[in-house]
Amino acid sequence: MENADVPQTEQQWAFKHIYKKGSNRIDAINQSEYTLSIVGSENVPNINSLKSIRSYVFRIDADTPTLCQAVEQCLVKSRISRIQFFGDLWRKIEMSVGLYKYNGIIFDDAEEILSENIASQRIYDKYLEPAIEELNIYYFQDGAEIRKGNLDSVISELELLIKWVTNNVEGDDLEYLLCRLHNIKKIIPKSLENDDDVLYIF
């Protein structure tokens, strides 16, 4: 689904977009320190108003029995009985793309044992997404799964991304991205000790 180069099952899509990102967004609202990126609007609710919302809706541009079932399972898993989508408001809460590892099957309530930020969603969309497309990056991208057998390819892709970022990004964004990418380059080999280890990017 979404990206033909990195195919996903309905269950994988629902886990990533409904359960994981939905949970992350709710956690972001509840944290003590937060950032609201308000663009051209004086009518954005304050943080207390956001925290008081108890009903959310996701609008999904697909409707198959398998997808509906996968979404329902993720709603149950997250203990959210009613979800109401409130337009572009989600986009005003800074989200991120990260690297994750679990101590079992990701869809079976496995415990998260690695959570490492790759980039904020804004930085990923602005720089890494076009770089990934330009460089024909296959393994290191949002929605991908990384295994030990792909390690050499992933490291090579990271080196290409680091070079691209060095040549195309400036200022604080350059410093931020280089720090994150070099850190991820060190973490990935240490996290793929066994053949059945899997790292997820979302």
C-alpha cells in the first residue's frame, strides 16, 4: 500500500498509521513540553483545548474488508473506541519518523525495545523524502523493514544520504540531520545481531 517499492499489508499499514502514529500524536499532546506550528491562522485551539478532545476520526481513502478489520483491530489495541479526524490540526503537532525494534512480532503486543528518532516529519518531508527519491533509496525510508541481510545496502544508502544532505542542506537543519543520520548509522549494525532481528522505520 502507498509505496510500490515498499509494499505493506493492510495490517502493517493500519499498525503504522492508525495505532503507532495515532498513539504518538496523543502522547505528543499530553507531554509537558510541546510545540504548535501555527501557520496563517488565529483560530487554532490552545493546548488545553486539544487535551480535552476525546473523539477522533481518521479519513481513509480505501475501503476493503481486510483493511477495515485491520483498522478495527488497531483501534481496539489502542483502547480508542471513537476516533474523529479534525482536519489539518494533526499537522500542527510536530511528529517524527523513527527507527523501532520490538522483542517479538510487532502486531502481537510485542514490547518496544528500541526507539530512535531519525528526523522530525517536517525535516523528513522537506529533505529526506526528495533525497530518497533522487538517490533511488530502497531500504532506508518511511515504511521499510530492515534485516541483517540488508545491512550492507542500508549502510551504503545512509552514506549516500549523508553526502546528499551535506551538499543540499544548510544551517541548523544541516547540523540536525547529520547528527541524526550518523547516529542511526551507528545504531543499526548494533541492533541487527541475529538473522531474525527486524528494524522498522515509521
